[in-house]
Amino acid sequence: MLVLSRHRDESIMIGDDVVVTIVDIRGDKVRLGIEAPQSIPVHRQEVYDAIQRENRRATQTGTGATKDVQPPKG
């Protein structure tokens, strides 16, 4: 893990097209501004984890989930 120190209004670059800027610092909270192309999803960690859990759940079907599905005749 790379650990950086930044002041308000200072930024870091991730690759060539992601900019993370320190917008505000209040007590033990830091507000970040993130500029990234629309093709790069940006989520808080807890939201990302929930999306991953839901994706895993959606891909794990029980053995009975498709037992009544008949293959197409052809």
C-alpha cells in the first residue's frame, strides 16, 4: 500500500486519467474529489463489497434452479 501525505486542494494521479483531490479535512474525516473517465467505476469500499456479494450470489444457482428447463429442439 502506498501511503501519501496531502494537504487540502492537493491531488494525486492514478495512471494517466484518474485524479484524486483532497477537498476538505474536518477532524478525522477527509473529503475526496475523484475525477475519472466514465468507463472506470468508482465506489466506496462498502458499496463495492455489496456489489461483489450480489454478483457472486447471482452466479451461484442451486442444482434445482434449472432442472425443469428443456434444451431447445432442433
